[in-house]
Amino acid sequence: MKLDYFSHRVTDEKSPLHKQSSQSLANPSVWVAKRQRNKVEKDLDILKNRINLLSQVENKAQKKVKEMQQKTDKILELKQTVKSIKAVLK
């Protein structure tokens, strides 16, 4: 038995948990790789959220463009109607 100072618990030195923790401490590259992987996963989540946000902004902008195009079409139609009425009245 051995006292684990970080978690304040007693572990059996023959347990897989002890072997894994002693291997990570013995091989710092494993620890570094885990930290790098965690950072990459966090960056991936941030990028996914950013893409989602940009997609929402794009959809909003497309909706506004569509609404503006519809308003423009109505204005042009009204102009044509007024023009044709003026032509009839002359």
C-alpha cells in the first residue's frame, strides 16, 4: 500500500491505477501529449461554437437581404403602377 499525496487516498501498488499514474510521471511526454490533446479538443469546441455563431449571423443576414429584395420589388412595382397611371391620365 502507498499513500497518494495528491488525492489523499491509499492505493495498492499492484493496481492498474498505480501503474498508470507512475507511468505518466515517469514519461512526461505522455503528460504533455494529454495536455496538448485537451487543448486541441478545447480549441475544436471553440471553433465549432464560432462556426455555429457565424452560421446564425449569416442566416440572419440572408433573411434581411431577402426582406430588402422583397421591399425593393414592391417599390419598383408601385413606381411602375404610378408611371402607368400618369401615362393614362395624360
